[in-house]
Amino acid sequence: MQCRRFGGGTMNRFPARIRHNTFNECSPMKIHEYQARDLLRNGGVPVPGGDMVTTIDGVTQTAKRLFDEGASIVVVKAQVHAGGRGKAGFVKVVSSVEAATDAASFMLGNAMVSPQTPPEGLTVTQLLVAEGVDIERELYVAITTDRMRRTNTLIASAEGGVEIEQVAHARPEAILTVPMHPLDGLRPFQATDLAFKLGLKGKQVRQFTTICLRLAKVFLESDASLAELNPLVITPPSEGYPDGQVVAIDAKFNFDDNAMYRQKAIAACFDPTAEDPNELRANEVGLSFVALEGNIGCLVNGAGLAMSTMDIIKLHGGEPANFLDVGGDASQEAVTEAFRIILGEPDCKGVLVNIFGGIMQCDRIAHAIVAAAEEVGFTVPLVVRLEGTNVEAARAVLAEAAQRLPTMQAATDIEDAAAKVCAAVL
Ligand code: GDP
Ligand code: MN
């Protein structure tokens, strides 16, 4: 998998807040749990039935139908692109239609905050209402790419559920990994061996093995970068399943963006309401935007320059509000849109433009600065450092427009630029 935004490979050098946005594989294509459940079901992995609904009425009706069909419990789950829902109170197991309706009114329209969401949380507009299951054991099973080993890898733990992060942190030996052969994929004996290591018994072993093999097939065929079942549960013994049934009751999938051209069904699952609106706007014109928590908007070209720009801002006591990477060949219109996005951020108290023009022509940036000044106006300090291709022409453009850019200061180099913008916003 290649990271489009950063060219890949440099992820671990990023500050944690950026990794949160990017390592999550650089905002990979994500789908909701209800969509992931469909994908699994179509791939032959047992998943309880249910429906996605967007209204309280819809929850009431679906819960009623599930109870009428014989469910003894129903689960109401927020559909947002973040985990930690159980602990945040956004997964509710209920045993009456009334309780399902109550859970829906608690969740719908409200923001869910968990360690995996931004601080302000994610607003819940979609709910999954599904048949609930009784749980005897919760396992963790996932497939992802191990970049060190350069293979897809099956990961499992006997201690699945909402504490898996703590388990992985405190007792890494409780997480088992099974590298998958690059050509042959997951082999049946590997999955069976894993079943025994997880302590599965009797008919559970065959069920588990089949699920792992089918999960591996779905993973490959859908160009996934992550397929996670947490928990994969074992139900108590029942008539049809004397050793219990192995069922997936949560599913998280990420996909390789670059494969979406051949994954139409998955691409169609894209939910723009789950994305940061500014990141979407930027993506539409071919730019990369990452929102951060500070107050200095950064317009740069190239991820490496973006990283060093942010480092040097921090070194001077400032905090970046975002970084907007205009890349190498953005049009003037795209760069103007970049300024609209940056200036539209209420927290933005200053803007630093740091361009080292190689392919990008500095005069294009200068024209975009002037266009943004005319259209939106720079009421906040603007510090501009331009270097490289067509820099003389760019300086001429800016000099001519100087009157329309009263808050602009020119900087001689990156150090000077960072010092000036930090002084201006403090
Ligand atoms: P997450 O917290 O966002 O990962 O949401 P999950 O779907 O994994 O649900 C969190 C926890 O809720 C699970 O680990 C289970 O313990 C519990 N849970 C979810 N669905 C059911 C269900 O159908 N029956 C029971 N008994 N518990 C459930
Ligand atoms: Mn889960």
C-alpha cells in the first residue's frame, strides 16, 4: 500500500497528532460497521442480521421486527469512523423496544467522544440496529499488512474486546501473529493451529478456521489494508451449536485508496459526512489538508517541507493550525481555494506561506495570494517565504499588490519566516 499524501515510509517521524490523521494510513478509505458486516456476510463470515437506520422511528421499527423474529436481545450501535464506542456508551445492548428507542435518542444527533475521535467528538447520524448475541468468550482477529515483514499478517488474541489496546500494551505476548504467504495467502493449517493456541475446542475449531480463511479472502479481494473483528465471539452452547457459534459482532475495514478505481462497490460506501469538510474540499482540488490544534495556518509544498515548517514553528513557540500541502502542480485556482480553507478556520491567527518552488512556480502562489486577498482578505498576519522557480516574477506580483496586502511580511528564509509569524500571533 502506498500512502498518496506522503509517499509513504516517513510516517513514524510524524508528531502523534498527525499520525492520528495520517497513519490511520493517511486517511485511508473507511467504511461503516454496517457496511463491513455486509462485506463479511457476502464473504461467508457469520454476522448477526440488522439494519442501518437514521431516525428514532427507524430504530423502534427495526428493534420491533428483530424481537418479533425471535431475538432475545438487540444491540444499538453508533456508526461513526472511530472505535471505543462501547466505553463511550454508544453501543447499547437492550432487551426491549422501549430500551432500543431510548438508546437511539441518547445517540442520534449527539457527539460521541472517545480516545479515537477528535476532542469535540463525532456527531452520530446513523445507527446500526442488529440482533444481539450472548457471549461466552470475546476473541480478537485482524488482518493487516506488516510493513517490516512485508507480508499480510493475521493477528489474534484470546483477550478480545474493548480492552485490547491495554492488552497489547501491557502484555504483547498475548497478541499472536501469523504471517501470510505472499502467494498462497493464509493456509488452513495456520488458522487451525491458531485456533488451538487461542484455546478453542471441538466444533469451534472448524468454525474459526473457516472464518479466518474467508476473512483473508475478503481482505485480498477488497484491497483492504485492515480487516478487524473485535470481538469475534463464541456464543454459549445452543441446540444447533453444541460447542457454541463463532460470530463476528464488530467489524472495521480500511482500504487502499489507490485501489478504489477497481473497487466500485467499496468506493460507493464512501460517506462524505464522516470526513473533515476542509479535508474534503482540499481533496477535491487535489490538495492535502490536515487540521491541527494550533493557530498558525501553513501553506507549503511537499510533505517534507511541511514537517520541517511545523517543527520550526514549534521551535519558535508557535503552534500550527493545520498544514496544507499544495504539492507540485496545483493550479492557481487550487491554491486560491487553499487560502480560502485556511482563512476560513476560526482559530487561524496568522498564515505562513513557505514555498520552495521546484515544479511549483512561485508566481502561481503569488497570484493566488493576491486573489485570496481580493476575495477573502487577509485580516491576520501573513508571512511569505518564497524561493525557487520564478521567484523574481512572484516578488514583482506581490510588490505590485502590496497595498492590498497590508498584513504581509516577506521573509528571507524559513527561520526568519517562523520567527516572524510566531511573533505576529503571540
Ligand atoms: P467498539 O467499542 O466501538 O469496539 O464496539 P463493539 O461493537 O466492539 O462493542 C463493544 C462491546 O460491547 C463488545 O466488546 C461487547 O462486549 C459488547 N457487545 C457488543 N455487541 C454485543 C452483543 O450483541 N451482545 C452482548 N452481550 N454484548 C455486545
Ligand atoms: Mn469493537
